[in-house]
Amino acid sequence: MFGRLLQRLRTDQRGTMAIETALVAPMLMALSMGAYEASRIYARQTELQTAIAEAGDVAIAIKVDTDLERSKLRARIKSSTGLSDADVTIANSYRCGTTATTVSQASTCGSAAVTTYLEIHVTDTLTPMWTNLGFGSTINFNLRRLLLVS
């Protein structure tokens, strides 16, 4: 009697697909969620890089040297990326002589030759959905473009 029951359970195929699906479905969902989030991160990075590159091209073409022109350029970046005021900065920076670092005031260079740059800085954060499940953390984007003005 017991042998017959074991034989019947061994040969019965009903329900195996449901069990296999229950085992594989969570892994497939995790993989697809990861692929979706990776593509979102890549798309946002590309969007920010494109916006900052376009702003750089415009800045070179129109020679941005007044506050009004800088604010127009900043508004263009904000409108194309959806960023806030705090996430987009455009300012002049200066290099004194042959030093590798830049400073925010040309007057600090003294008698050294001054090279002027336009610095475009964009920051953003993206919170992937997997952080709601306790994995990973927010992604911080920090893009900076330095354009030679003179």
C-alpha cells in the first residue's frame, strides 16, 4: 500500500510547473528589475552629459560673459533636465600662471598670467527602486565641464 503511494507520487507530474515557476519567478523579477534600473541610471547619466555638452557648445558660440547670459544658459540646462536651481551652477573660474588648480577670483592671482574658464557644474540624485527593498543606495551624479574662455 505504501509502495503504491510512493510510486504514484513519483510518476505524477501535476503541479510541477507551478512549483518550478514559484522557484524561478523571483529570480527573473529581480533580474528584470535590475536591468530596468540600470537602464534608468544610464539614461539619466547620458541625459545630464548631453545637457552639459550642449550648454558648453552654446557657451562657446555666444561667449557667455555676463550674468544675464549665464542665467539664460542655466535656465536652458534646467529646462532640458528638470533640475532645480541648487543643482546647476555656472561660474567663472581662473587659473593663475601655470598652476593646475583654479580659483574663483582673478584678483587672487596677483601678477601671474590669468586664464579664464567657464565652469558648468550639474548635480543630481537618482533613487533606484531596489533601495526600497534594502539593497544599495541612491546614485549621485556630479558632472563638471570646464570651458576655456580666454
